[in-house]
Amino acid sequence: MTEAKRVIPIEPAADDGGIFSLYQSHQKVYPRTVTGTFARLRWAAVIFTQLIFYGLPWLNWNDRQAVLFDLQARKFYLFGVVLWPQDFIYLAGLLVVAALSLFFFTAVAGRLWCGYACPQTVYSELFMWIERRVEGDRPARMKLDAAPWSFGKVRVKALKHALWMALALFTGFTFIGYFAPIRELGTQLLAGALGPWQWFWMLFYSFATWGNAGFMREQVCKYMCPYARFQGAMFDKDTMIVTYDGERGEPRGSRSKKADPKALGLGSCVDCNLCVQVCPTGIDIRNGLQYECIGCAACVDVCDTVMDRMGYPRGLVRYTTQHGLQAHLDRGQMLRHVLRPRVLIYGTLLTAIFVTLLVSLALRNPLKVDVIRDRNALSRIVEGGDVENSYRVHFMNASERAQRLRLSVTGIDGIRISGPQEFEVAPASNRAVPVAVQVPPGAGMPGSNPIRFRIDAADDPSLARDEKAVFMVPR
């Protein structure tokens, strides 16, 4: 894969002979409003992802928040599933699925994530929508920024930033609502009673949203996001990307709608530069594939609009592959090349891991037990000559109902539990109980003896657990 070379002009820094500056100052990008198929898809993705983000914390499940990552209690609630730190394997599996999904979708269709679902793209779209409603489209915004400061300009800018900050604050509040009950947070926020860490993370995330989506925008994609740098390792000539058909479009040039481009020696590109004006990162897609391209396809929509006006076929800028463009493949041939070994391997691994995670989660035992032996006293002789060892048993109930548990022990003749043997554990909670285990005099071998604790649930026999431990007999 080759990238078009981008030339950075080198300008003299001062009058000193032979001294030049390699720094190119940032030029603000003013994306023009665009309509079309991909613009509608992009807004559908924005609405879908934000309905999930803003709405999910407000859903209830069994009289509690449906999705809550309670770090203080070290419990994660995902609808009917309660996860504990011991369930870290599911988080690891989720990260593997996310990585393979990125590889899979990138190999198939390039930067779909960047163009449609990345939070940076989504919030930039929302902030630019507000900006266009307040300041106007591209020419009006450029004119406003170039105008001297006046009361009218201050009023417009203040309104825009007030709306930006309101959205950013609501976003920050929703973010911390995933880590603390959001209804309680709302009550505390209205009363000004949020804790210092809650204030910090809400304001931090709000500021990050306001700064990244309001000011930095394409600079995050171009200079801060690492994905732009290593995407080339996942692309090949059969990856679908947004591409300009140079064979059809060149040589470019302006002309009237009635003119015959062949008679003028021109290609289909009318050199209107609208593809550059709608690009959120400010690149020219006609220069070839560039790492700054996020695959949003805004240039496809606007170019199709121009082709319609000129009476030319659509597709001068389109989703295609380098192989398809060079070999003039039709859509069916191109799609068949997309299903290549790399994609099939990614898809198979992704499906297998995802199904394994779901099956494992569905079949997991919601009862977890840890048995910890008291190491302060190896063993002791109690009344009657029995040998006693002390243990601490931790019950973790990951189900949504209370469990009545019965504890028993085996492994040595005559071994028994001294004291209570039945315990109740509340829904989605844990309980630690001290347990004394005794054996008769002369039972067991001197030293360490393997034993096994048995935990049975009175209401659900399938929740039975066995835990290994050792019993120490004095030598």
C-alpha cells in the first residue's frame, strides 16, 4: 500500500539567512454540511450509540441499576449477571473480542470504527451540529471567525460554548453514573453533595469531551490516536476503503454542465474541492489513501451529489478496494475478494471466542467459595483430646436471590465441623464465616492431611461446590 506524499511548505522563520522553520501552524478545519447515504448512516450510528450511553445507566433490573460497575463494592452488574474480581477472565475475553473485532472490521472495510462509532467522531459530530445551528454552515463560520470581536460575535460564541459545556457536563455526569448509582448521583448533584472524587471525574471527563470534540477534533485523530499509525499493517489491496478513481477523474478541471468533458480533454472531476471542504480532517482524498482519512465517506456523498448535478455516473469517489480499482472489478468480484483467508481467520476466531464467552457465562456457577486456613495457629488440642484447625470460609453469591448454604467436610475418619453448619448469603453479596474443624484423637496422619469442604445450596442442588484444604495434625 502506498500513501500519497504530503508536502509541508518550508518557510523562512526570519530574515536570518539559511534559517528555516519546519513547524507548520495548525489551520482550523471548517467542515461543510453534507447529506447523503453515508451521512445518514453516520447519524444513525451517533443516535444509536448515544441512546445506549445516555440511557443505559437509567435502566433498572431487579430493583437496582441494570449496568453498574461498583468499584467500591468490587461488583459489576450487567443486567442479570453479577461479576466479581474472580471473574476477571471475562474481562480479558471481552478485550480479546474487542481487539479481534477491530482487526476483522479493519481488514474488511478499513476504518469503520473511526468513521462511525469512535467516541471522538461521535462527539465531534454532536459538537459540530451545535456549532452549525448557532454559527451557520462553513462560509458563515469562516466569516464569523475572521470578523473583529463585537458584541454580536461574543454573544454567538458564548451561546455555542454554553451549549457545548451543557452537553459535556451531562456526558461527564452520565460517565460517573456507570460507577455509582446514577439516581443517587442526580440527587447529590442537585443538593451540591457530590464527593471530591465524583466532582473530579465528572469535571475531568466533561473537560476532556469539551476540549477534544470542541477544539482538537481532527488533531486527536491525526496526532494522538495510535490507530492511525498502525492501520496500514491491517490493510491490503482487498480492503474496502474510500478511494478516488483517478483514471476516471483526471485530468480534473472546471467546465459548464453542458460541456463535453472528452472534447475538452478532461476527466469527470470538476475540481470543485467540495470533497476537501466536507472532510472532517481536512485532507484531499484525490491525493490517494492517507493515514488521516477516518473513512467517514463524507466525500463520497458530496461527490455523488456533484456527479448527479453534472449528469455523470456516480462513484468517482467511492468505497472500493485498490485491487478492484486497478483490475476494474465489478462489485460482485470485489466482494468475493474481500472474503480472503485473513478475514475468514479473524471471523472464525472472533466467533469462536465470543460463543465460548457466552456459553461460559451462561453455565457458570454463581456460587463462589474460598477457604482460607488460619495460619496463626497450626492446630490445637481441645477438650476431650480432639485436634482442631480453624478456617475462614468466604461465600460469594453472584445470583439475584438469597441462598441457604450447608457446609460439610470430608477427608479424615471422624472429621466434623464444630459449630453452625448452615449459613444464609444475601443476593449479590458475600459473607465470611469462621469455621472450626475437629478430628478425634489418633485420626489422620501427623502433619498435613488433605481434606475437602462441601457446600450445598438448599434451594438449588446445581450450585454445589467442593473446595480443597489441608488439616494439620500435631506430630
